[in-house]
Amino acid sequence: MSSIYGDKIKVAIFGESHSEAIGVTIDGLPAGISIDMEELQVFMERRAPGRSKYATPRKEADRPEFLCGIRDGMTCGTPVTAMIRNENTRSADYDDMKDTPRPGHADYAAHVKYGDANDYRGGGHFSGRLTAPLCIAGGIFKQILAKEGITIDARILEIGGNSNDPFAAVDEAMKDGDSVGGIIECVITGLPAGIGEPMFDGLENVLAKAVFGIPAVKGIEFGRGFDAARIRGSENNDEFYYDDHKVRTRTNNHGGILGGISSGMPVVFRVAVKPTPSIAIEQSSISYSREENVKLKVGGRHDPCIVPRAVPCVEAAAAMALYDMIR
Ligand SMILES: Cc1cc2nc3c(=O)[nH]c(=O)nc-3n(C[C@H](O)[C@H](O)[C@H](O)COP(=O)(O)O)c2cc1C
Ligand SMILES: C=C(O[C@@H]1CC(C(=O)O)=C[C@@H](OP(=O)(O)O)[C@H]1O)C(=O)O
């Protein structure tokens, strides 16, 4: 199983949604970097479950316990390991899923791959809960990058196709026991020109790899993205000019990346998040043991929309990818 990210750094994420704990080991942080733990906790809270009526009611403190690698708020230069105990699991909610996979979730694919050994409780290792350790690592990288003048900010662009009043779309879906997805936009500023490699290690490649580590992410587009396929070159090209000896472009359809390499303009990308698979509406599924078609109504506690809680996850994934790239 590959839950390890990075070339120059290594970020290893471990745990399952209902295991004793989840966590992360970060290898490659230099010694002597101060980490603001309060700021990190503020970041963790943006993702944490049970904080809003639009989120899963599962209540978790999501306060990382640092086991090693950081002393008195300062990195030691050795691997940093942090864990979060899973406190509010309700595994009986998943009794039906042992034999019947939820449409849209990883249950069936994980059953094929891991058989009876698969920990299906709460989605196991495939759960959105594993984005908590991603946010520990990403929150740390984001702090370090900020000191170097690089900022990473994501926001909700639309939910359920609604950009004016995105949460109205969530309210509507909730009334029906249904769910909605949406689009998140991320902007990176302060990244100098010249970062990235041609072909397979371009900025688009590495950002996409990290962002696809977030469950429920189904698409990513850079700059003008898919829309560029519908316009002319004269419209899509971003014309250059000198701005006080600095090369800039008048528009930013290229989203700050040309040939996989940063241009010095803000890096802009958008992420498509699918609707939460676990919904209260009855759907068709199968019984593995009886080899029969059955009906399934998913109970338990679920996000009616993943998008709001995925916003800091996108920032975390981007921070991890960038940090690895510029070391
Ligand atoms: C922050 C976050 C919260 C999530 N919450 C839920 C949830 O409450 N219920 C659910 O069925 N899926 C939830 N998901 C999505 C599933 O984990 C995901 O759809 C599933 O693992 C299958 O992976 P895939 O959608 O990438 O194919 C969440 C994902 C994230 C990132
Ligand atoms: C706990 C979190 O979200 C969980 C993500 C999730 C899933 O299938 O992804 C399913 C639910 O798990 P459970 O049934 O155990 O409550 C969510 O609550 C979290 O993100 O921290």
C-alpha cells in the first residue's frame, strides 16, 4: 500500500478511520525550524469533523500529539511523528457494509483487493479522516513556506453548481437525504519563476499527484483548464510585459505554469470534489455472501458535502508538493 509521498522529503500517513489512532511521519525536515502549534491547531480546526451543521456529526478533538522530532516547538532534524487518537468511532454503523458495498465509496474496490482483511469500518484507510494527518504535515509545510514568502489559499468556488449561495445547495440536498459536490480554487503566490521540471515532474504533475491523495477529488485543472480547449490561441495566450524589470503577463490563463515550470505569476488551480457517496436514499447494491442484488440505505454520520472540509486539505496537499519540489 502506498501512503508515502515525496521525493526529497517523505510523508508517511498511517491509520484507519476506526483504528486506535491515525497519524503521520515526516522525514526530511531540517533542524531548528520553529513551528507555531497554535497556528497549526487553527488549521486543523478548519478540517475537523463535527464543527458545523454542514459536516459529519462525528466529534473528534483532532489535536495532534507529537511523539518525536519536535522539542519546545522546534524541529530536531529527526523524523517527526504525530498521531491523533480516534475517540468517537461508532463501528456498528458499518455492520451492513461488511457484506454490502456502498455505491460510490471504496468498499467494493477495497474488498476485491484486500478481501476479508480489509478494515471497512468508517471507510478504513480510504476515509476522509486520513486527511487529518495530511493537514498536520501540510500545516507545517505551509508555515515554513509562508516564512519564505509563499502563500497558499484555497476557497469554495461553487457547490452543487451554485456559486452565489453554495450552502443553499447543501441545505436542499440535506432535506432529501442526499449529498452534493463542488469546486475548490487554490491560489499560490510568491512562488519564484523557474520551479518545476519538464515532462513528468512538472508543477502540474506533482500538485495533481498530491491533490488526488484527497478522497473524493475527481478532477483538477490549471489556469483556464478545460475551458482553454474551447477558445482560440489569441484569446488563451498571456502576453508578456516588463513591470519595473520584472517579467509578468497581462492575463493568467496559464495559471502560473508554462512547460511544467513556474512563470512567476500566481499558480491557480481548481479541484472538482464529488458528492459524498454515503447518502440516506435507498440504492441498489449486492450481497457478497449470497451473491444477490439487494437494497441498501446508508445510515450513520456523514458529511452532506465534503467541499468545505476539503478546502484546507487542498492547501495541505499543495504545501506538501511545493515543499518537496523546492528543497
Ligand atoms: C474531508 C473528507 C470528508 C469525507 N467525508 C465522507 C463522509 O462523511 N462519508 C462518505 O461516504 N465519504 C466521505 N468522504 C469521501 C470518501 O472518503 C471517498 O469518496 C471514498 O474514500 C472513495 O474514494 P474516491 O471518492 O476518491 O473514489 C470524505 C472525504 C473527505 C476528503
Ligand atoms: C471522521 C471524519 O469524517 C468521516 C469521513 C468518512 C469517510 O467515509 O470518508 C465517513 C464518516 O466516518 P464515521 O462513520 O466514522 O463517522 C465521517 O465522519 C473526519 O474526516 O475526520
